[in-house]
Amino acid sequence: MEQRIGSSSQPLEGAGFDPAFIPGLTSPASKRTEDDGPEKEPEVADAEEAEVAAAESEETAQASPSEPEEDTPADGPVFEASDRRARIVADHRGVRLSLDDQECEFRWDEIGAVETETARFGKRYTVTVHTPDRRWYPIEIEAPARSRFTEWDEQLDAVLDAYFEEDAE
């Protein structure tokens, strides 16, 4: 008679223990025991995946030099405003918002509207990017003086007039 060392209870399965488990669509992970020994097929599949990934990285490395818009600035207007925590940049590529270590970028075709707001008291300048799927992303920038609000509004309006197309959907 064989004796086993360890627990005799079986591991639980299902969505509560495996986030990738979808009943009816995916089968539970294959159960391997120590007696089965190593399988050779996953290693071959991993080698093939590594080769495909290497080929894709070479293709992207070759494609990168042909994209000059990422490195070279456009001749059009650019809006930049920042304080100690937040930063907004609007140029030919779109609108980029940064707050501390969080960043998001919107291309012009992803933007439904851009809204600005100034605080009645204080020096906070708020820019809100609205997307067509009814989401909005506000960012507040502390201005050095309230007189900068009109300057920033003019610069942002120039960028929006140059690159943002309201009729494009």
C-alpha cells in the first residue's frame, strides 16, 4: 500500500481561485503530478514564441526610424503648462496630461471636447479632456499669477484651432 506525504485535500477550481477561468469557454488548467515528468511541448512552444517576439521587435526597431513625428516637433502651435505636480502639453500629436507619476495621452481623434475653467478665487487653472464615450479627464495646474490664465487660454485656443476638428467622428 502506498502512502502519500502531505495533504489529501484536492485544490479548489473555478473563478474564485483562477481569474482566467470562464465556465464553458475555458477548461481548467491541466493537472500535472510529480509522476508525470517534464513535458517537452511547452518548451518548444516557448522557443517558438521567443523567436516570434524577437522577429516582431526587429520589425518595430526598423519601423521606428520611419516615424519622424515622434522626435521632431511640428511647426504648428504648442501649449504647455505645468506646476510642481501637474503638466499638460497640447501639440500636433494630441493632448498629454501628467499628474505626479500618472500620465495619459489622447490623440486628436480620441478627443470629443476640451474645456477650460478658472477658479473664482485662487490661481487654479483646470483643463478637462472629454472623450466621445462620455468620460472626462480633468487636471488642475497652479498658475504663478492669475494674469497667466488669459495667456494660457489664448495658447490653448490656437492649438485647438489648428489641430482639433469638431466635425470628425
